[in-house]
Amino acid sequence: MATHGGKREGAGRKFKYNEPTKVLRVPESRIIDVKKYLLQTKISTEITDIRQIDPVTHLQIPLATERVAAGFPAPSQDYIDAKLDLNEHLIRNANATFIVKVNSLSMVNAGLDINDELIVDRSLDAKHRDIIIALIDNEFTVKRLMKDTNTIWLKAENSDFSDIHLKDGQEFIIWGVVTRVIKNLR
């Protein structure tokens, strides 16, 4: 008698539409286009404007060897020692890196404001307390990942927003780990 395979009650993927699912194969070069198309139909209120990084452009910016004091002023020295390429500085894995825009204040106490751009690396394994982009029941959110011994939940960094405690059967995918924040100060 076979002990593997076959239909088992409660096994398999939970699906929202109460019908079987099907694998769809897409050429690697078109994955971003297909995702953009799919996301246009349902973008959550937490993030918007998902763009893949294009690391082809190289712009080297002068890097000063002196650090800037945040307290009392220090004597000025005009030392430019090296050039810095922002692609190399900000991006670990160009093929798995995207930029998304924040579209809520749920993470404002972590320094994420509306219209801030987040650099998200999909190749990283999310760890406890990482800020992540999650896909919950086909809606994106940006939250802090919290891992207890038996549970995973998402923490909002604003008391006006609720934390997300996942329910049984709820679809949850860690879409990527936020590695940097790009802010406009002016």
C-alpha cells in the first residue's frame, strides 16, 4: 500500500478562489513585465511603483575622506580620495533588487515616510526584526518581521496601525528585505 502522494484532507496550498491553481511559465527576460502587469490590477495601499534596479548606468561620485561631524563643527579639509559608484554601494544583487515607494504611514517610527523609496533585495533571507515587503492575500505591505518561537507576525511602527497576526490559511509570502531607504530632504 502506498504511503506517499495522493489526496489528503487539509493538505496542499490554500487558495482564495476555491478552484485548482496552475503553474505559469514565463521567460526570465519577461518576469518583470508580467509582474508589473499583474500588479497594476491590484496594488495595495502600503507600497506603490515597483521598479527593478537597472545597474547598467555607472556614475562615480567623489567620496570625501573626512567624515562630517553631527555635533560641533570640525575644521574643514578638502580631501577627495576616491570615487564611489552608487550601484556598487547600495545594491548587493542587481538581478533581485527592486525599488518600491512607501504609500502609508504604518512605518513612520522606523523612518519610512510616504513617497520614500525602498531598496528591496529579494535574494536575502528575512531575519527577525528585518523590515520586509510581504504579500498577504495578494496585497503588499511593508512591516517589521517578528519571529517568536512558534509564530511569525508583522509589526507596524506606528501606534495608529495594527500589527498583522497571520490567520490559518492566509497566504503569506516574504517578497523581499528592505536594505536601504532613499529619502528626499528637499
